[in-house]
Amino acid sequence: MVQSVLSSLTLGYRPLWGRARRLAGIQLYVHEDPGASADMAHLLRSLDEIWSSQAPPLLISPQSRQVLCSLLETAPRGSPWIEVRGDWLQQDEGIYALVQKAHARGLMMVWGGALADVPDADMARCFASSLLSLPSEGAAGMANTVRAGAPDRAAEKEKESAPGFFAAQPLQLLGGQMYEGLQSLELARACLDAHEAGAIAGWPVADTMQAYRLQQPQPSRDALFRLMKAIDKEQPLDVMEQILGSDPVLAYRFMLYTNSAALGLRRGVDSLRRGLVMLGLGTLERWLADQLPHACTEQDLIPLRTQIVMRARLAELLIEAGISLELQREVYLCSLFSQLDLLLHEPVANILRRTPLNERIFDGIVSRSGPYAAVLQMSQALEGADAAPIRHLREQEQWQAEDLNRLLLRMLSELKLGMPQSAS
């Protein structure tokens, strides 16, 4: 039996966010495992088989020169976009030759590096876009301009005087630039709104939470509308449960409501599905209508909510195969609630104590122990470019590389462009 290429790779991912703050693509990090020599043509065929036509576009980011060169040599036209690191390109003329050949056969590539180091016009023509990191001083200038609300002409003048501006001119020929490593919410807004970035790789979570720390957390209006629409259309219970679980704040509020003294239910509700069954659709619809006047419409919170749901979907898949559907739902809820502290602005232990969730969920989130702890850790580790924690957990928990990679790719391929509207 031919060994799968997925058994010799370590994969990770990062979401790409568009101007509407919704999922615009997926960046897939590809590491070769030590001592392995992976067949990149086989990887591309595997991705073609796994990837859904409705899934977000894929950007492959090789984490070694060997993987990059193999992809550039073998990837046919129509393959996922491939990132080419600018420092490797400058240091190795062989990589530039491969880039030129790949461009000639129609491969779509993305130049990756600092804004100040963008390639000259001749080299830039080989790339469909760029994934840029901004100089700290230039980034501060752009963010300050937006924060101060400067007039357009003043903003343009400050932009032109910022370090790296003239070096960035060739990028105007490429169009659709992407930016990464942004720690400021104002800077993310500037890149997406004022400078029409193609996408933001990752999201400034800490700064976003700081910006909204004084706002009362509310369920998203989009999730409320989708659930009310599902009730009107008499959708199956599975669909309603999925929509309810697509917003962590809505799911938590629902758990609080179903366990409130006002309802007087005889037994505690410890799952979304049980709550739906015991509540009844009429009561649920009235409760949803009560939430609407105060619903959240902040676009900048969409990436965080969506990424929490993505992590929960991955955790649900990572739990041991053959486990009951009820326990899979429990793992999903465990992961979904594991980052509620970010949205509700208080310690997660306090948040969880208000609901009758079982000890497995509490231990996994708060104590980082119990049967769900490793799943939560792995679903988090897979969100980055660092292969070390993924490999450590893989060895510790005896996950097979191929199984883990297939589950990750399955979760990503089941996503839909522009989540969360299309989740239902």
C-alpha cells in the first residue's frame, strides 16, 4: 500500500479575513517532518480531492525551501496559490528561476515579506498578490491617522511621508495585497477599508477585545435572524442546533435562559440540543425576538466569533473516532465556551459556574485536565505556523500524522466562503 503524503507532513492554518470581516481564504502552513521527503505532487492531488468547491480559496505557505521548490516544480495551473518568501527569493537564484517557470505555466503565487523589501517591477510581475508585514513605525503612522480622523488629504500626505511608502509603489501593479501580523485594530481597519487590502491574515484579537471591553456582550444579529428563519421554515432540529452553536455568546445566553428559575424546568439543561427539545419552538422564538433590539452588529467582532466556531468544529472532529454523537456535541460545546472570557470580559471559570455543565467541560477549559484537555490544546496548536507544539501533542496523545492532517483538512474544506452567513 502506498503511504499517503499526509503521513510525513505537519500542517497548520490561519484564516484570511476580507473587507466584510468574513472568511476570505485559508492560509495552510506545510512542514515536512524531520527525515521525511514528502511528494508535493501527491499533496496537491490530495487537496484537490478533499477541498470543497464552496470552501474558501487556499494559500499554501511552505515552511522550508525544499517544500517550496518541490511545489514550484510540480504545481500545475489551477493549483492553490503558493506563498514565496521574499528572503528566500533574494538568497537563492534557483528559487527565482523556478518562480519564473511556474509563472510561465500559469501558477498563481504570492510574494511574502516586509513592505519595505518588495521586489522590483520585473520580479513583481510573477506574483498575483503579496502577503506583507508592515514596518512598526509605518504601521503606527497609518493607525494614528485613522484614529485621529484626519481628512483624506492629510492622511495621504502622512502616508506618503511614512517609511517604506515609496518602496511600496510596485505593489500597486499587483493589486489585492494582503497583510499579516497586525496587532492594532485601527491598522486592520486602515488596511481593509482605506487601503482596500485583499485580506488580513489573522486578526488583532487582543486589541479588538480592548476596544470593545466597555460594551455589553450581545449575540450577533445575523445568528438571531438565521435561527428565527430556520424556525419559520420548520427546519430540522440539527439545523437549529448548528445555528445556535455558530455564535458562542448566543449559545451561552441560551444555556443561561434554559436553566433560569423563570422557566422552572425540573432538571438542568447541559446541552444545546436538550435545551431546544425542552424549551419548545414557540418559547424559543419569543426569546430570540427579545434579544434582537440589543443584538451585536459590530463587524470587527465577526472574525473572533468565527474563529472560535472553527476551533470548536475541529475539536469535535479530533475527539476519538467512534465516540457517541452526544459526546461529540459536548466536545463542541466545551471548545465553543473555552474562549468566552474574550467575549464576556471576565474569568472563564466564573462564566462556566453559572451553567450546569458537567465536570469534563469545566476541567478541560479551566484546569486543562480530563478527557477533553488534549483536544482543546491540539485544536489551538493547529491555528499557527509553529510545528513544535503540534508534533509534541501528536506524540504525547499518539495521534497519527495522516489522521490528524485529514481531520484538519476536512474541517477547513467544509467551511464556506464568507462565513458565518452560509453556515446554515
